[in-house]
Amino acid sequence: MNLGQFLVLQFIAHVLADFFFQTDRLAIQKNELGFRSPFLKWHILIVFLFSWGLSFQTRFVYGALIIALTHFMIDGSKPWISKNRIIGRYSFFIDQALHVLMLVSVTVAYAYYAELDAWVNIPIGIKGLIGVFAYLLCLKPANIFIKEMFRAYQISVPGTDDLPNAGKLIGVLERVLVLTFILLKQFEAVGFLIAAKSILRYKNDDTIKTEYVLIGTMLSFGIAVLLGLLIGFV
């Protein structure tokens, strides 16, 4: 195992623990109550287990413990960040930036001072692991990222009767398709998908909703395109 594989595996562990293994309800509770949240300790245990397990190294138990403890401090302090009048709307991005900073710091420091000696052979190369990471990001994390972008810029659509989960599913499908087409170098198919999405129309007097969908679509396609380009550069 090299440093690149080790680092990407830790990113995958973070995405799984922070997005897939907690429900929206529990995440909201944790973000509102901070250290007082009964779910926080279980969330930190999940973070630790994924970080240690996906390191495939027994000695990384201490590194995983540091990542979990700093995760605890960051998540526990999030209510104070969210209530700040200046930076409160950016609390999600600050939270994730701090998590990534600590994850990278601990991982690189461990790789520098200790030998990367996995107890199992990792059959997937760095490009394959980044591919797995990219597809995971295209699912639930991308939906949350887009929602938080709307929140940060105070964009909302009042009085809509659309099913919220339908929009999430559409976003997931289009990102997965765009990423797959880019990896297969089928750029014409990406253009076709964008053209097909443009068929969606609203009434002329529904400008706010049209702009909302346009912004969401651009963010969604942009995430998939950037991830596809990232994999292509590896």
C-alpha cells in the first residue's frame, strides 16, 4: 500500500461514516445539540471503526483514535458555529474542511513516521479507489453539498409542491450517468443528457423556480464533470 491508496481509503471511510451511516434526522439532532446529542458518541464510534478498518493496518488504531476524537470536538462545537451571524450559513463547509484537514494531517504524519504495512493486499490501484470515492460522492454527499450551497446563498423556493425525494433521485441519476459517460469518454452522451434535462420547463411566471432548478442542475453536473476529470488526470 502506498500513501495515495492509504489517503483515498481514509477519504472513503470519512464519506461512509459522515454521510451514509447517519440518517438526516440524526444528523440534524447532532448538529443542533452538539456535545449533548446522544447520537454523537455512536457517530464517533462509527468514524473510528471505519477509519481503522479501512486503513488495513493494526498500528493505525492510534491514528484512527485521533481522527475520531478530533471529529468529536468538531461536531460537538458545530452548534456554536451554526449560530454565528457571520459564518453560520457556512457551517457545513467549515465542518467538512476541518475534518479533511485533520484526516490528511494524521494520515500523512502516520505514513511519514511509520511504515505502511497493510495486513491484506489491496487489489485496487489508486485510480480505482478514486473512482469508488467519486461514485460515493455522487450519491448522498453531493445532494447535501448542493442543499448547503443553497443555504449559504440563501436560495429557496417557497410554495413548491414537488416531491423532495424525486429531485434527489434525479440528481443522483444524472451525476452517476455523467461520471460514467466521462470515464467511458462518451462526451456526446453527456451533451445529450444535458439537452434532455433542458426539456424540463416551467411556466413563464415561475422564474424563481426555474432559476432554482438551473442552479441545482449546474452544480450537479459540475460535481460529476470535475470528479470525472480528476480520475482522468490520475
